[in-house]
Amino acid sequence: MLSRAFRLGMLILTTASCQNPPSSNISGMWFGSYVNETYRLPYPVLLDIRDDGTLTKVVVGDSLITQQLDWKLQAGDTSILQLDTTSYAVLSLSADQLKLHDTNDRIFHRLDSAVTNVSAVQKHLLANIWLREKTTPDDPFLTKSYYRYTADSIYLLRELWYDQMLVGREYEQYSYQFASYRNHLFQVVCLDTPCDFYTMQTSQIIESTDRYLVTQDKREPISPISIYLAVDTTLRFQTESEALRFDACYQEAFTPQYFSVDTDYTGGQRAINQFVNDRYIAPNEAQGQSGYIRIRFTVNCQGKSGRFHVQTSDLAYQPSTFHPDIVRQLLTIVQQLDQWIPGQYDNSDQTADSYKFIGFRMIDGQITQIIP
């Protein structure tokens, strides 16, 4: 199991002037990510490199601590950025990405967007409910995610739609905190306690109006942008049952496949088959409803399931659609499976989040095979 190291907050390390100012192409605001052979993770460090040769290093931590550092940029066969006694090889530098290396790669993305009034944006987020829709072209499955902010929590209601029919709901709740530096505003979400490097997700808030919210995830190489629409759906959050709640234990980058951590179900596949077959009833409009229905989800470290997604295809594995009632039934049944045994990391008793899927081979609306 990877060790836990970073804590939540803002730790600002301010450097002194240096003898060799950086070149103009490295000057600017950079937000980083940590890379190893398996994961690309938020590395909660912001570098503010200025033309006058000063550098401010901002680290997401649990307190405000200021430390003076000396730094310089050495040129040679390989450029070296040195902060006190730590040297970083400059592997690459482009207009929007800086890649450094010490024991691991550190990828920093240039921050160009800043909000004009951090306090106003924070108040605006609390005053609205935000909708994000996630789908792909020609995919009948649609996820509608509604976010409501309070002073210290984010409530997420996720609606699952298939072929324009509501087939399921799930609910998540997490603590969060805003962190800002020179009008660059970040949203730090804590998936579990303690909130640290492995349970913390950080994204930049780029823009907020009375109609939409724009955030950017600096973890990925392409820094994807997410757009949320302001909607009036307050009642959606007042009627949700705690039984629908799912909480991830770790950020998504740490989620392995079920077979790599031995995620299992009490009674094994036979118990799953019996549970499904005892509950599924083919609808009257079942003729011609043949193909595959694949339900993917996450089993968290506590053995609870959530974050469901449905894919459907014909018997030749080409994209296809089913009667929504078939999909709704199977999704509801899989959501009711509640005897999951969470997987464990190698050589550790620490339980893990993991991806799992259950597939169904259908002929005329009847289940002919359940695929583990």
C-alpha cells in the first residue's frame, strides 16, 4: 500500500531572489501532477516563476508555513532547476507544459485563467445547484450529476438514464475546501478521512456565472475542462435515502481492476447468479431483445458498490439498444447486491476500491448467461 503523506490546506513556501532569472518561456504559474509507472496523480504543488528571478512554491498541506529557498536554473547538456539542495532535470518545456524529474516525473501545466473575485465565486457556488451531463455520441446511457455545495460539503446526486428513461440513482457526499493563490482558485475534495495525497482530488475553478461553472482537472495530460449548468433542483437532495449513498475511499487514479486485488462476492458467482435469476422478469416486449448488457461499477474499500455505468451491444458486439425496462431491472438488481468482499493490495491488509463488471447475454429478453 502506498504511504500517505500530504495534508489539506495551503502551505506557501516563498523563495528569495536568485542570481540567474529564468528565461521568459519558463516564467508563469504552473500547477503539477505526480507520475510513476502506474498512476498520474495530482501533485499538489504550484510554482510561481517570475521574470525578476523569484519563485514561490505553493503546496497543498494542513498549515501555512513559509520557508525561504534559494534556486537557480543551470544550463548544460540537460537543464537543471535547483531548489536548495534538490535538483530537478528539465525534461521538456512547451507553452503550456513543464516536465521535471528527480526520483519521479513531475508534470506541471501552465495556469492562464484566473477568477477576478475569489470571494464572489465562492458565494456563487453556494447559491446554485450545478448539473453536469456525461455521455458519448450514439451511447444510449446518460449520467446526469447534480452538485450542491454547503459551507464544508459537496452533495452529489447522480441520475442514470438509458434511452431517455430514468433507470437508477445514486448519491455521494464529500467534504471539500477552497484554496486560492493570486486569484487562482482550487477546489480540494476529500474522499475519505484523513484527507491526504491519496484521497484528495484537486481541480481549478476557471469561471463561474449565473448560468454555468467551468473547472479544469490539471492531473491529465490534456487537462480536461468540465462545464456545469446552474439548475433549480433543490428538492432532489431532500428526498434521497442514505441507502443510495456511495463514497469512494480513494481518488479514481488509484482504482485497480477487481482481478488484481481479488475483489469477491460472498457465495461467489453462484450466489450472484441465483440472486439475479430470482428477481429478473422479462418484459412483454422481449421478442428480439438479444445481445449483451454490461454493467460496470466500483466496489469501495468497505464493500459498497456505486458509480454504475451501462454498455449495450448486439450479439456481434456492435453498439445496440435494449428495452429500457430490461436495463432498469438488471441495473436495480446489480445495485442490490450487497455482499461484496473488497479486494486488498498486495502484501497488505489494506482494502482497496476496485472496478468490477457483470455482463448478461440476452436472447429475446431472457438471460442465457451471466458473465463475471
